[in-house]
Amino acid sequence: MDVLECKIEYLEAAMMSIVIKFDGQEELLNKIKHKFEQFKKGYDGKRVGYCLEKYINAELDFVTAGNRGIGRLTELIPRFGAYFRKALRNMSEVDLSKLYDIIQDLILRGYLVHVLFVEESVRGSVISSGEDLYEKWIPGIYAEDPSVMGEALRNVLAISTESGYKTLKKFMNSHKMIGGSFFSIDKTDQIVFYYPLAGFGLGVVETKGY
């Protein structure tokens, strides 16, 4: 089966969303734009696409019984598809594809935050295949404590993903997707909070191997 390639155009769109948020900070913009051009030269869309396709499709799985999602140690943070099972079951293939793209964009923004704001210079992948990268990436998504990123980096991540979250919220509102009930709190924010973190972690694993 062919791997769904994560095309460079998707990264360019995510990059543009980040650049807009830092408008006016010319020194910073020049630096990250240069790094992005360097990054594109070694980017492997099939390796990254393999990981994102498996992860996002698992998140949007509304058929499998139970709430537990891939990478979770518990059901405290359910997978998106289980939490909004009824809404996704009634959704068209076109809208499911749109939702996939929105979640992918959030993940890619986190991925680019690592590329652009963490490494001093662009580093190539130390992992050659999508399969190996995926196996090393998944276990850490829900195991890491976001506080270890530091306040400055968390702020950059928040700024870079703000418009992506707004797009997701708009989509969900249009489909009347509301989490929680009279007896339970809404876990939507807890679920989607991890998508950019997952992307950031993908960048870490790809360049460091762990």
C-alpha cells in the first residue's frame, strides 16, 4: 500500500501561519525563514507522512470500541474519534478529510516549532524509515511532561498554533461537536492539546533518535 506523503506544501502552509504570528520581528523572521529553506532540502515527506497517517487515522477511528487512543497509557485522555463517535459517523468523507487536514496542520506546526526554534542549525533525520520513526515516536507522545519545554518555548508553541486551534474550533462548531455532558467535564481541550506536542516530539525523535 502506498504511503500517504506529507507534501512540502503542507509544511509551507504551516510555516506561513507561523510567520504571520511573528510579523514585525524581522531578525527572528529572517532566521526562521533561512532555517526553513535549509530544512526543505532534506525533508522526506514519505517518512513523515507514514507517521502522521497512522497517528491521525488512529485518532479519528470512530469504529473501534473503547476510548483508548494510540500511545495512551490510560483512557483519561480519549482518542478524538471515540469522544466524538456519533458526529464522525455521520460526517461525509469530504468533511472527514478536512478534519484530517486540520489535525495534520496542528501537528506540523508543532513539528516546525522544533525545527525553527530549538535546533541551532537544521539537522537531518537520524532515522531512515517511517516505520522506525513511528515506533520510536508514539510511546512518548502522552508520556512527556510539557512543563519541561520551558515557559518561553511553550509560549512560542501557543502563538504558532493559535490560528490552527481556531480553525479546528470553527469546524467543530459547524458540526455541532460538543464534548462533555451534565455529569462530565469537556475533554476536548485535553485531547487536541497533544497534537502540536506530538509534532514537536516527532521533530525531536527524528533528529535525536529518542
